[in-house]
Amino acid sequence: MISSQRKAHKFIWLGIIVIIPILLFFAIRDLDFSSPFAKNQAQQEELSVSLDRPLVKVHLHRPLKSPSVVVYELDSEGKRGAVLGQLEGVGTYTFSTTPRSKGILIFDEIKKEERYKIEF
């Protein structure tokens, strides 16, 4: 390597050393590092449920982060029962329940976890 190549090589690496931390800073500055408690409060505001027997209305105020959320009926023992429908986007969803239902369960099918369990 000749002298001019060594000099260019040195300046290129010094530039990379300066630029990469700056790019990393801008990449992570908008990430949410809040506590799980704050996350649960935000999730409660995503939807609201109203009951008008035998109809249940689910109002989605913001899009859910999971694309495959299914609404199940809770039976008299509080276990997952019949499928009522799927939540796909922001809006109001109306589901018909049986008289013996004790609530609804909003379940994420991809992650296999309960998102909300509402008893009435």
C-alpha cells in the first residue's frame, strides 16, 4: 500500500467510526423503552366493550399489533368456548352470544396468548 492509499484508508475508517454511532443513535431514539406497566395501560385504551344481551360490541380505537386476533366466547366455567369472530382493523364489531356466556376472550392465534379477557 502506498502512502496516498494509507492516508485515504485512515480517513475512511475514521469517518466510519464517527458516522456509525450517529446512525445508531437516530435508529434507536424513537424506540419505546417504557415499563410493562405503562404498556398495559396503553393496551387498555385500544378497545372498549359494551354488552347489550345477547349482543356484544367491541370498539377498536387503534389497530392491534397482532394481525390474527380472534374473539371467543367464555363458557360458564370461564374457559374458551365458541368462536365469535375476528378483529381485523379499527371499527366497531358486533357479535352474538348465547345466554349462558360469561364473557369474551380476545386471543392472539399467532403468539398463542390471551390479549384480553372480559367477563360480564
